[in-house]
Amino acid sequence: MRRVILTIVGTIAGLVALLSFKSHLPTAPSASVSTAGGSGSTSGTPAPSSSPSTVPGEFPMGSLAGKLPAGETAVTGHVATTVYGPVQIQLITRNSKIVKVAVLQQPMNTANDIQIGEFAFPKLIGETLAAQTAKIDAVSGASYTSAGYIKSLQSALDNGA
Amino acid sequence: MTGGQAGRLRHPEHVMGTVVSFDVPSWARGPLGEAVRWLHWVDGTFSPYLPDSDVSRLGAGEVSLAQCAPELTEVLEACAAVSALSGGYFTTTPGGRLDPSGYVKGWAIERAAAMITAAGSAEHSVNGGGDVQCVGDRGSGQPWRIGIADPLRPGTLALVVAGRDFAVATSGVAERGPHIVNPHTGQPATDLASVTVVGPGLTLTDAYATAAFAMGSGARDWVESLDGYEAFAITSRGANWQTSGLRAYLT
């Protein structure tokens, strides 16, 4: 399981696709963040920098560890420090497949940071999931926050996926 | 930090402001380490963000070119050639100060891949934050498959290109807003949302992608005129175009 998922993460944002999982991909960047309410993080995972919320398009903010159906596992990454601020993510896996990626922390210092987070994270998360279905070896594209994302993703895997 | 399929070694390295991901045969741990050291040396020498780099000191007039690493002379001469070939759309002073990053990343990654080839590997890839050099194929005679991210539909791929011994580079609007300036107007290039260039080596493929993005709609004819290079672009309005030879890379 670990080997399979590490393969996915090995190349930036892209990642080998070994799996045939059908994901709910985000289809558009969203300008608004709607508050979903509910409880915050659980079981020792650091708190997200804002209350849990969801950007339309399968972009959960905040830990999902406390609300998983049977058979799914949450793996939380270390905080990755980037020049823009801390990034931390959580992977949800089922049967060796990444089924969801949640963002626990992202740079939120400026309005621009927030806008980037709304644009970049769904994009990178979507690419990770899309890579699983398109059977590709890597993704070519322009991205800036990839580094922090991948660092955090990698550490989530290192932590026990 | 590493994992992957049997017989393969994958390694993401945080360097040059991005992550460079290696996919190499598992015996190639030594050459991989050598390639990683090379990338860090390039970062320290060429980064415009490090005040002590040769590029920063040369740009500030603190040293002469002769006092810098000889590779800097090589890079600046090559940049001048690309600038001439692209009608000035490629520049080493995009923000008004010396910054050859538009050339250096692709060059450093192509050379890193070549170091692993020289050590005996015929099947590996190096992906520098979205700009990819593929050597040989991905194994078992299968071509490498590179997804091209759709900049207008986050999380989706616009296209998949497949090939052997090839490079794929994409220039686009950065997540922090337009970052490639049309040197002729001084304004950010806005015709295209992204342009992907496919070619043999990442050095020129990446530099051409940068020039093509600055060029905008005129890039189609320009890349068409370049022997051995093809392009795929998504315009800001969501349309797309490709050069005539791109079909050879489509599956």
C-alpha cells in the first residue's frame, strides 16, 4: 500500500497512476468559501487555521479524521514550511487508494494567499486524483505552491499510508 | 523520501524553489545523489533570490562575469541566442534585473538527466516542478505519459502527450498572477492561459515555452517554424490550438 501511494506522489503534482479510482474532481476555482460547520480537528491533529469549511468542488478544509466511514484511513502530514507560510495536508485512503485530500493549514496571511489557496489547492488535489485515473507518469503545468503541497503530501505518506 | 515500483527509485528533491522529482532505476542511487548535488549547486550559483549567488552579484555589479562560474557565461550566451531566435520575446531581465531563471531550470534538469544517462541508465525521468525531461521510455517499451494541466479547469488535465526521449515544458499564468512579461510592451502576457512545448531536450523546450507564452497568439506560427518542436496552447478565452506535428505525441 505504501509503495503504491508513494509512487503516486513521487513526481510533482503528478504522479503515477496505478489506480482506477473515480474521483469527484473539482471543476472550477471558487471565489467563495462556505462554512460547513461541524467539529474541528480530532485526535491530535493540529487545528486548521480557520474553522472547517468546504469550497464547492470537494475541497475540504480541516481534519476529516473524526468523521470517516468504516474502511477509510486518515493520514496527517507534518507541517511543511514554505516561503508563503505553513502547509499541512491530510490524505484519506481506502483500499490503498487516495480518495480525498484535506487541507489542514495553508498560508492565510493576505487576501491573495486565500485566493491562491482556493485556486491552487483544488488544482493540485485534483491533479493528484486525476493522475490516478489518467495513468500518467507526471503532470506538466505552471504551479507555485506545489512544493509545499508535495512536501506535506509526502510526509503524510511517510507517516503511515 | 523514496518509493515506487519494483526496480524503480523515486525521489522528490526540494530545490530551486520547487520540487524536482526523479524516477530512476533503483540501482542508480549514486548517480541520483550526484544529480541532486548538481541542482543545489545550480541553485546557489544562479538564484536571483540569493544575494550571494553569482547571478545576484553580477546583476548588482559586484563582480565581473569573468569572476563568476564559467557556467554563467555559457548560460548567458545561450540565452542571447534564444532571445535572438524568439525576436526578443525571451529575455534575461524579465523584471528589470538579471534573472536567467527562464533558461536555467530547464538546462539544469536536462543536465541532471544526462548525468544519470552517463552513469548507465536508459530509462529515467526528471520533473522540475512541471517541466519534464524523459529519457528512454517508462519500461517494457511503453512511452512516458505526461498529463498537461488545464489552467482554466483546476484539477483536470487538458491533454496527455506520450513519447520517448522527449521533454515537455509548460508556461502559464502563475498562481500568484501573471508572471511572464512581454518584453516588447512591459506588460504581462495575457493572450494565453498556458502553452506547452514538446521537444527533444528540456533546455530549449523550456526556454521556448517561456518565449511562446510571452509571444501569445503569435507563438503558433513561431513554434511551427522551429524544427523538432511542437506546441499546445490554451487561450485565456478557453479555446486551444496546437502545431501540426503535435499529433505524433497524442495517443
